[in-house]
Amino acid sequence: MNKNMGSTDRIVRIIVAIAFGLLYFTNTVTGTFGIVLLVLGIVFLLTSIVSFCPLYAPFGLSTRSKEKA
């Protein structure tokens, strides 16, 4: 599992995950839509922690900067 997420991508995902969590736990968004947002926020948080997005892999995408030799 090669890392394919850059720091900007990770930070944006963490901020979005926190926003989704706040919306759910403050009862701003409820019901099925609230649960979907909460699960999506958890997925964003986990992918940010491991720096790997499974959706990027099949397409060969990477937001990680190229390392200098």
C-alpha cells in the first residue's frame, strides 16, 4: 500500500470529516443523511491517517508531491 495522498489533501479531508461530525453530533443533520455523512467523515479521517485513498489507486492518481532523487 503506497501512500498516494499529499498533505493538502489530508488536511482538507480532516477538516471535512470534523465538519461532518459536528453536523451530525449537533443534530443539524439527522436521519439517514446524517448517518451517511458520519460514515463518510470516518472514512475521510481513516484515509487521512494512513495517507492512502483506495479510489485513487485504480486510476493511478496521486496528490503526493514527487520526491527528489
